[in-house]
Amino acid sequence: MEYFDYRCRVLYADTDRMGITYYANYFRWFEAARTEYFRALGFPYDACEKKGIYLPVAEAHASYLSPSTYDDDIIVRTSVAEIGNSTLRFEYQVMHAATQKSIATGYTVHVFVHKGMKPCRVPSEIKEILTPRALLKKRCRCRGE
């Protein structure tokens, strides 16, 4: 399976009173990984928006397997699991960078829509770059890495 690795560190502000990563921050990391994935493929989100096409989240899910804490070096492995007529489903695996131990898994489903929120087809240029032959393993460092 083709994927994109987004690497970052858990900030103190990402943790809750118990010292573990607050659950909603995983969705922020999913978003960051997905955005950087598109950027690495040469098609940043704003390129879609300039064409009047948007990708709102229609569904999101996360399963928490093991806690992460302040200063953990993590990887959010992102892949496109499904391309529909007007949808994309991304899957995520969050893991400790050093051990590859899974911390969480999840997915998001996005619908391509025009500015008026009417669904539209996945643009052909996006389908092209997301085909298996076009996807290459890529890496990205973030937040001071």
C-alpha cells in the first residue's frame, strides 16, 4: 500500500491534565498529514479551492490503542484507501517514530463539492496523482523537526 509519513512531536499544549495527548488532537494531526500529503504530490488544497472545489469532511473516526505523551516523536502514516465518484477516504496510522508501535488508527471521508456545497466528481488531475503508479512513499517533517 502506498502512503505518506507526516512526522511531528507531541507538544505540551497537545496533552491533557493526565499528561496524555488529548483525543481531539489526533484529528488535527490527521488534517496536517492529509494536507502535507497533497502538497507532497504537487497538488495543495488551495489549488482545488482556486478552482472552486472544496473537500469537507463527511465522516471521521479514530481508535485509540496506546497513549502518547509530551515530547513523543510520532509519525502519522496516511494513505488513500478509496476513491469514489465524488469522495476520497483516507486512512491513518499514528505510531511512535522510534518503535513503530501503534498509538491510534483512524479514517476520514471527504466529499468533493463546489462552492455552493453541491457534490461534484473527483477532478481527473487528482485521480491521476492518486493512482497506485503515481503514489510514491514520501516523508515530511513538521513543527521544528
